[in-house]
Amino acid sequence: MSTRGIYTAVSDIRKRVFTEIAKLSYNYQEGSLSELEQIPYRIIPGEISTYRESIFLEREIVKERMRLALGLNLRPVAEHAPVSLGAEECVRPETYYEPPLINVISFACHACPDNVVTVSDQCQGCLAHPCQEVCPKEAIHSEKGRSVIDESKCIKCGKCIDTCPYHAIVRLERPCAKACGMNAVGSDEYGRAKIDQEKCVKCGMCLANCPFGAIADKSQIFQTIQAIRSETPVYAAIAPAFIGQFGPDMSMSKIRNAFKALGFKDAIEVAIGADLCTIQEAEDFVKEVPEKLSFMGTSCCPAWSSMAKKLLPGQENHISMALTPMVLTARLIKQQHPNCQVAFIGPCAAKKVEARRKSVRSEVDFVLTFEEVWGMFEAKGVVFSEIEGDTAMHGASGDARGFAVSGGVADAVANRIKECYPDVEVKMERAEGLDNCRKMLALAKAGKYDGYLLEGMACPHGCVGGAGTVQPIEASKKAVEKNKAGSTLAHASESSYQHLLDILTQE
């Protein structure tokens, strides 16, 4: 279970790291990166450790988080290297980051037990010992009246867990591995988490669920702020899930002025691109399914799309070729404001990979999560209650703003098809979380969803559950639904930007 929405020591340190890196970038003068050595002492002050057995260990972990926040690689653990090693690379304007995106800080990892069945202190040593009776491998015996499991015999079937009347037998699972729907999290020779980058689809669920903060993705905070400080205007393209992410004082009417306070030229809602994506996916579905394709999957979630292509080799065309809302919005901004730069602001770690894809001219220069941008607001001292309200965002439909919640994409596409092609039947199925997406794909491959539109969302409840979100998921869902209901426009067919779709989709 994720701790998002609960302000923990992990989220506090992450926020302070992002804030310090943002301050460093806003105040950067050539050659001033030596300050990196001082930042850990501001984040972890004093002499007595608060979080771990050693204050020196905690500062070293903070240094690695700082490097990732700068977009740099982790330092080699077995070699001496200052935190500023290679830091000048982050100053180069053309530098994004070097893969991998998702990283494990090895000496921050707790080496949690993974899939271990154990007897807790709640065992009452009952006379019946039903746990022993149901064990198919005779792996449980009694010592001083209490049950003990022989791990060498245990097959992790869970029958003892189900039958214990005191719920005293539990299964311990590594949170990061449990959260990974691609089975990409394993162990190194020391039992610490290790990510198989070939399997990983960069959804970020492992980092969102690690209670030790040992997993983190690389950031572009420093590079984005350097672009803001340049003479080139930088526009913020804000994903539909932003509602409520920056607290109750950040209303819809304040969002543009708040981002201008960070130095952005303006803020544009990505829901505009979601309307255009809706139109494109509806056309794809009507033309392709079922004559050419047995089913079609939506294209918006990059982690889901990447998963589908890994699990359905040779059938990649079953995922819609429609450009994502992020890409369409960025192209629209650059079509209207030539020679500008675009920073996508959203809930998603995987968007950082999508922006780098050579197969798509994304037009996205930077990708930041809501959590990272909050650090920028802290660095600039922006007080949301003091921000003046402005006109609403740029006229997206309610359907488009609903993209942030599971089911929203499919509903928007279905509404478009019903309006334009009333005789076409639209059967839909959706899945949220990569485990469920995997099951849906397996059924689709077996022919169970022929003729269907399939919506896949890698994160629980959709984008509102993304790794870069900061508020409780249920609160986000309610905020998105309220924003959707308050939209002046209902469906994509009412978009005032649809006449530009042909221009924006040209490669």
C-alpha cells in the first residue's frame, strides 16, 4: 500500500532535496556547484541521527538523492568520489540524463525479506494447531507450544495463513517488488533490491512504495530552471491530474499565475491535447477494429504501452498510434510560440522516458513531476494563498480532464465514437495497475476481447495514482471529477483546437 498523502520522513527528505536543488539552480553562477558539498548538512543538520543508525550514512544517502535530482548517475559505492563528481554535466543545456531512469541507492536499501511466510508474536500456541494440519509439506512444527516454520520446506502456499484463527502467520513481501507489475525487482548478492532494466517500464511504483526511500528517479529540476533563466520562453504543460496536488489554496484559477511566479511564460493544460488524442483514437478504432485489428489499446499511458509491446511482440500495432496528450499539447504550444521550450508537469515518471523517444518527435524539452515542482515552489517562496486568481485554463472538455482517472480515456473515446459514428458498437474494458493490465492483455491475446477498446493505466486509479503525486489518491479522484463536472465543454467534439489536428500529427 502506498503512503502517498501521508507526509512521512521519506517524503520530507525528498521534498527538501528537490527544494535545495531548485534553489541551487535559481541562484546558479558559473562554477558555483561546489555548494553541493554543503547541502547535505542543511538537510540533515546536527550531530545526532534522526532516521538511521548514523547521521553520516543519512547524509551519504542524501548526496545520492541530490545526484539523481540533478539528473546525474549514482556514485560507485566502492570508490572514493565527491558528490560533485561530473556535476558540470547537468549545466549543459542539451543534457537530459543518462539511463537508467529508476535507480536503487543500494546502501539505503533495507534488504527487506521477499515472499517469506513467518509466525508472528501473535501465535497463541493453540491446542488444535490447524496450521500444522493443513501444511502439505509438513513444514510447521511446535516449539514450546508455539508454531515454527521450516523455511527450507515451506512452499509459500499460504494455507497456514488462511487457517490460523489468530491471524498470527503472515507473508512478508518486499514492498517495491510487490508493487512492480513487471516482476522487474529482484535482489543483488547482498539481498538488496535490484531492478532489471530490460523488464522495467518506468512506472515508478517501486519508488512510490519503498518505505525507506531507497529508490528514486532522475530529475530535470536543475535543467528546467536554467532554461527558465535563459532568454528562451518556457511554457508549462500541466497534466489533468494536477487538481489538488498543491494543496487547497491552489485553485484552478490560480494555477497560471503560480507557474508564472516560478518563471514560466505561461501554463497550458494538457487536457487540450487529450481532446485531440480522443479524436485521433476514435478514428483509429473505427477504421481498424475489428477489420484490421482484433482489439485496440489506448496510447496515453507510456508504462502500459511499453508493457503491452514487451508482452505482445509482433503485435505492437494493437496499441493506438495516436499521439499522447503530452505530445499533442507540446506541439500545439510550439506551433503557436515558435522557438519556445516546453516542460511537461505531471504525475508520471514514465513520461520522462516518453519525452526521450526517438521514434516520436515529442517536442517536450523537460518533464517534471508534481512532487519535483513542489520543491520549486518552496525554493521560490511561493505562497499559494497570496497568488491572485486569473481566468480559467484554456478550454478543454470535461471528458479530457477526466483522462486523469481510470476509465476516463475509454469513456472519452467512446463518447466521440457515439457522436460521430452512432452505428458503431463500442465495447470497452479497462485495467489499472500493471498486474491487472497484464491479465487483461493475456485475455485479449486469447481472443476474449475481440472488438474491444482496452484502456490500460499502470498506476492505481489512473494518473491520479502516479509516482510523482503527493496527495491521497481518493482525494485526487474527487477533485478531478469535480473539475470535470465544472467544465464548460463536455466532449472532444466541442474542442476549438481540433482544426489543428492534421498539422500537429505531421511528422
